[in-house]
Amino acid sequence: MDKAVPTALPDRPPNGEGQRRSPDFHPSLWGDFFLNYEPPSKSQHACMKLRAEMLREEVRTIIKSSKEVPKILDLILAIQRLGLDIYYKNEINDLLHFVYSSDYNDKDLNLVSLRFYLLRKNGYNISSGVFLCFKDNEGNFAVDDTRSLLSLYNAAALRVHGERVLDEAATFSINRLKRVFEPSGSMLSMEVLLAIEEPIFRRARIVEMRNYIPIYEIDATRNETILEFAKLNFNLLQLLYCGELNNITLWWKELKSKSNLSFSRDRIVEMYFWMNGALYEPHYSHSRIILTRVTAIMTIIDDIFDTYGTTGESMLLAEAINRWDESAIGLLPEYIKGFYAYLLNTFDSFEEELGHEKRYRLKQLVQAYTKELKWRDDNYMPKTLDEHFEVSMRSSGGFTLAGASFVGMDDIETKDILEWLLSYPSLFKSFDRFVRLSNDIVSNKREQTGDHYASTIQCYMKEHGTTIDDTCRKLKELIEDSWKDMIEHCTNPTYEQPLIVPQTVVNFARTVTTMYRHGDAFTSSHTIKEMIASLYVVPIQVSSYPLFDQNLVMST
């Protein structure tokens, strides 16, 4: 199947189809950087793991010895934010059940908020009515300290439809937080700055883990054993992630050697970060690698349809993907042939893990792309936002990736659950809507300056006669509704939808939020370069156990 790679891309399409669009994507910020990854020696790695195992058991003892509700809540919150909860699921579940069944001071707003947040986040169906007693006659909340305000804000992020008291709490608390003054560099000032960006529940777990360790380090109530374990655990995860990035970069380099992809976004490290944010646990290593490859393939297809390819070339690629056979290579223009052959080989290599239905989902994605292409060429504007969503929710790619992430998970490996996933249930519809709106709001200006189909923004403006600012405000309200939908699924797990399913979808939503917080950080990735470096390049120094320095982790 090896084909000669075209040395240059065609400037003008054949058959008089008009001037080819010229993509304007910046080059990779990382290049072959992660090919230079040098892991510590086996003896160093073994010492790190041995120390981490000792600390893990010491922390387990600390967790089991917790008896008082306020201290239990603080401990669980810290353990989860430090990313250590994956090692203590049973112990945390026991403590949460104890908290749920125990009496507590329902006049302490910080305590009530923490209890609500942790119980609802972990699947307990707890009433928001516990906050009504904190409202005054004017409808404001009686809050006299920053810590309680932060806790109320974080609790309100887990609201579902119809919870007016939490809608009001969310608005009240974010407005108050923006006016809070705490001493610069203090723990509370750092917490407020992060909160203004996003509440804890909406932060990507690996990013929160990295950001919270230095905050916990200056907490006067910190536990030194927990702190040391958190630092060492992060460094061990970083070594694992760097090894995966080395693998992924090699694969990407091979793909580029067999295909001329200079027209496409070269973002393999950012793609890995996206998947890593959704599946950060160490035992999902193979899934992260597979999903990053799938994301890379989806990105190239999207860039052919959306940016570089002509309508004719894109439709030929759609036909080839629908046929899914080597014989379809002959249909394609030269610059796509190598990519298509590599696509087939890549999917064949992990067909056993993903199953035939993964092809089906990719075909559905491409079908949505072709419909959007027809909208563009016909200058067609969907008459309603709902009509737009019928196509654009699917083209967001959210379900394609999130659905694939469950295949191979021991937690949900049953035929019934996989069949339920393939039925495109409401959880995934909400997630796709969330992805579509999040993307359109930040990429509208860039996409509408070129030859592009009408986005949800233009569609809503035409349907309702609104300005672009009013439209964006309304679409952000719909994003909030999607969060409520996803949280509703977290509080009502079923046999077909065990808690791991909505929790994983929420993890994907968190990384989408990270990528689109200040623009399209996937397409223009300078804004997240420092974040990526903090996760994969610079280890956290463990002063009590200086096993390695930065040069051992990454040779630059």
C-alpha cells in the first residue's frame, strides 16, 4: 500500500473548481521535542515507585482514621484535587456514605456547600434546598468570608434544571468573587483567581492537579505525607505521559513521512493533551494513545473538508471512507492517497479494541461533514438552530471520541452498554451540543472570514433577529443548559449508564472548556504552551526526596 508522497501540494484544483483555499495555521510548537525524551534509569524509577507505594499506604491510613464530618470533607476535597482519589475509591465511597448518613451543622455555609458539592459530584441525589436558609430578604446570600463564598460557587456549578436557588447562587458568587481582595500570593488569592476562570468541577483534572499542588503546599492545614505523595505521584504520571508522547510523536512523524499534510494543523501534542485531560488515570494509557491517533485522523479529515480540499476532493474522500477498502485509494487525488492508506492501517491495528462500530461512527462524522459542505456550496442557511444541530452536533466529533473511549474499559465492558452508546443517547447529544457551541463561539470570527458554512451563531441571528453579542450570550446559556444535562446524568446513574459513563463525558467537557476558554487554543495553541510544558516538561521538585532533576526527564 506504500505510495510515493507528493513533494508539493496542488495550488489550484483541477476541473476549473476555482482557487484553492490557503490554510493559515501556525507550525507545530513542539516539533520532535518529545522524541528526545529520556526516562530516568530503571533504578531511579524503581526508587520513585517504591517511595510512592509507601506514601500511598500512609495516606490510606490517614483517610481511614478520619471521623469528623468537617475534616472528612476537607480531606476528600484535597485528595480529589491532588489527583490521588484514583487510589482510594473504596475508602472515599465509605467516607461519603458516612457523611451522607451523619448529622452536620446546616447553618455553616462552607460546610453545607462542601457537603453538597462532594455528595452530588459522586452520584448522590442531594437537594439544593439546603441553601435556601442562607438567602436574605433581598434574595442575596449571607456570606461573610472568602472560603465560604468559594465553596458556594463550586457547589452551584453542580446545578441541574429547575434549581433556581443554585442559579442565583452561581450569579451571586461569581460577581462577589470578582470583587474579592486577598493578599497577593496567599492561598485564598490563588484560589479566587482560578475560580474566576472556572469552578473546580469544570477544570480538567490533570490541570487542576498541577495547579493545586502549590496551593496545597502553602495551606496551613496541609498534611506533609499527602503533599509528598501528590508531588511524587505527579512526577510518576509525567514520566508515563512523556513515554506516551514519545510513542505518539513517532507515529505522527511516520504519518507525515507517508503523506503531505502541510495543509493540516500540526497539533499532535495538543491532541494528546486533549485526550489526556479526559482519561488521565494511568491504566488508560493504551486508550489515550488510540484516541490521540483517532483525533489526529479526524483533524486531517476536517481540514480537508473545511479548509484545504475542494468539494470534489472532499466528496471523493467521503466515498473512500464509506467504502473502507484499499481499492478506494485509486479514487483519491495524489495528496490524499498516502493519508487514506495510513488511515486504514491505523484502524486495522486497533480494530480489536474499538470494534467495527468505530468505523461506523467515523463514517457518520464524515456524512455530517458532507452535509455542511453542501450548505456552504449552496449558500444554505438552516432555518432554525434545531435544524442546524441535526447536522452540526454530529460534526462536532464529540460523540465519535467520547464513545470510542469506553470500548475496552473494564468498568462498562458489556454488550448492553455498548449498544446503548451506539443509540446516541441524550447524554451524548448534550455533549455534542456543548462541543459545537463552545467551538462556534470562539472560532466564529476566523471561520466566517473565509469560505465557510453558516455557524450556529449566524443561524440563531437570522432566526431571532438578534445582534452577535446577544446571540453569543444566548448560546452561552445553552452551554450552561448542556452542563446541567450532563450533571443530571451524573446524579442518576443506571445499569445502562453506570456512573463512569457520565463522569468520563464530563471529563471530555472539562478539556473542551480548557481548550476554548480564551479562544481556539487547539488551532492557535500558543495560549496553552506554558500549560502543556508544566504538565509534560517540568517535574515538581520533591525537596525531601530529590530523585532526579529536569534534565533526566527531558533533554532539550
